[in-house]
Amino acid sequence: MFKTFVNALKIKDIRTKLLFTFFCLIIIRIGSQLPVPGINRTLFASFLASQLEGTSFLSMLTGGSFEQMSVFALGITPYITSSIIMQLLTIAIPKLEEMQKDGDTGRKKIAEITRYVTIGLAVFEAIALGIGFSNSGYITESNKVLAVIVIVVALTGGSAFLMWLGEQITEKGIGNGISVILLINIAAGFPNDFSGLFETFIKGQNVVKAIIAAVVIIAVVVVLTLLVILLQDAQRRISVQYAKKMQGRRMVGGQSTYIPLRINTAGVIPVIFASSLLQTPIIITSLFKGSSTTVNLWDKILMYINQGYWCRFTTEGYAKYSVGLIVYVALLIFFAYFYTAITFNPVEVANNLKKQGGFIPGIRPGRPTIDYLTSVLNYVILMGAVGLTIVALIPIVFTGIFNASIGFGGTSIIIVVGVILEILKQVETMMIERHYKGFLSED
């Protein structure tokens, strides 16, 4: 990793992209400290600490901006939600499906629609937060209507700016702008998370217990990191053979290659989607409920999908809420299959192979190839989903059993490790392209 980074800095184009990305990340962290006008942030932070046990995921995605109620409090969650909606609509609406297949032009149109949907969602979420703040007494201004309008404008503008900044990183930086923003937001919370672990399990303990606790914490983090790396890099390679054919006076073709199917085909998308769906109703309900301590039927239902109550087997009356894990695992598996079905189409791959004179050894072209690719893909997705579930559940189980309040876990490690690996591959690809350009230059 270090060698790749040093070599990248030697190339001016890549160095410029890295510096541009670094500058954008500084802007993001500065914006995370700018408060939204008219909100009593101290009172709101106290409310989150006492009432909400399910904000760790949102706090992680926003880099603590939600807890501090900065202009970036919504983060890029509206964009993530918008992407989910557009991917669902692409399947349901034929016109959008045609756009997706229409090369760069179609993808640009879908991207533009996604931006509009993102702004709409940001406005909706900002209005909901503004009304919730007004009802809960967190607004310091006397004119509540004007204060809500300012909150809506500030939060919507912050989310739109983050979306724009992510696109700039994709175009002018090292790529994968939205993922890079997620990475810096999650990494920003690591110091507090490890400090919390130190305070809970190491500080004040005798030497033996402190050493054992430190070893266990380091071992869990290392094992999770290695599992994520294995998931990201593992592939199932399907052999492909191309038939020989005459082109003019030469015989071409006949070479062998393979179709690489990543075990974790969907990457971190299932974890983000599943966690977002579970956390959203908890946050909205808690804000509108305000400081009320009355527990109704809806509150009890929400406790089942709140990660803060899972696996607390040592706390009386909390074991039953671990049933929510089943919903979480089901969502992980569903989104793993769903996202892969969007990004990899066995019918399209089989048709392309047939047009190019390629075939899978032992499998006839056409329908048999489609059936074979589908069966292999389903098996690969299942293995990836199981691995992803294990990585996501290990920290949840440890957190519940030992009652540790930390913001990072399997989700954050999956995202951080996955994004870092993608960034390294992106940089290496740019280095290879730069290298080839030098060889092919006429100078």
C-alpha cells in the first residue's frame, strides 16, 4: 500500500488528483463543524444520548454531523436513498431501463434524475427534522416558522453540496466520490470509538484484565479486517473459450479467458441499504416524540429493529429484541441478490459471448449458458451474503453481550476496508494507464 502511494505521488496527474481529493475532504470536515442556525445543539445532543440508542449508524455515515447538527447533518443519505429508489424504478419502468442500456447518454440522464430525487428527499427530511425540532423545543428563535425555513435551507444545501462535492471527486479526484466521503466520515469517528472502548474495558482494570481486553479488541478488529479483505478479493472464475475463425488470410481467436465473479458482488451496498431502512423510522419517530417518556405499541415495535437492543442477553427483558436480527439478516441477503441482479445480467453476458464466438467449455451457447451462469451466480451471491452477514454480526454480538457503546462495527469496517481497496485499485489503474501512455507516445 505504502509503495503504491509513493509511486503514485511521483506522477504529476495522479498527485494532482490526490491533492484535490485531500482538499475536498478538508472542506467536508470543516463543514461538519458549522452549526445550523437556531438549534440548541447542547439540548439536542443530550436528547440523542438519553433517548436514541439507534443513531450510531447515522452518526457514522455523517461523521458525527448529525449529533452536532451541522449543515452536513443529512450527509449523503438522501443520495443513497435516491439511488435505491432509482434502481428499483429502473426495473419497474421500461423507459428508465432503456436509458440504462443507452450507454453514457442514458446513464447521464439517470444521474440527473437521481440528483433531482436527492434534492426532493433532502427537502422532505429537512422539513421533518425542522418540525420535529419545533415540537420538541430545540429551536432557540422566537419565530419558529422562520427558524424551520432556515433549517430546511441549511440542511438541504449541505446535502446538495456534499453530493456535488462527491461528483467532483469522481471526475477530478481519485474517483468513487460518494464512497470517499463515506470513508472520511467513518474514519473521523474512530478516535472517539477507540477512546470509548478504552474507557469501558481497559481504564481502571488490573493489568491482566486490561491486557486481555486490549488483545480481544485488537483481535476482533484484525479478524474483521481480514475477513473483509477476503470477501472483497475472492472471485469465482468462469472459464471462457473463443472459437477460431478466419479473418482475411489469418486465423484469429482460439484464446482462453475467464469471467470474474466477485464473491461479494454487491460490495458494501447491502449493509448500507439494510441499516438505513432500519434506522430511518427510529430516528423520525424519536424526533417527533420529543422528550416524552411514554412507551406505546409502536415504540415497542421499533425496539425490535433497533441495533442498540440486540444481543443484550445479560440484561433482563432485552433478549427478545434480538429477533430483529432476523429482519436485518433477511435484508442483507435480499439486497445482495437485488443489487447483483441489477449489475450482472446472465442473459446479456450469454448473448455477448455468443456474438463474439465465445463459449463456456462443456456448456452449449444460448439457454444452457444462461442457466449455468444463473446457477453459479446464485451460489456466489449466497456465499458472499453469508460472509457479509458474519462480518456485520460479529461486532453487534460483542457490543450487545458486553454492553459497549461504540459507533464503529462490522458495517464501518466493511465500508472502510472496501473503499480503501477500491481506491488502491483505482490508483493502480491510473498508474498503468499513465505507463502505457508513455510507451505509446510518439515523442
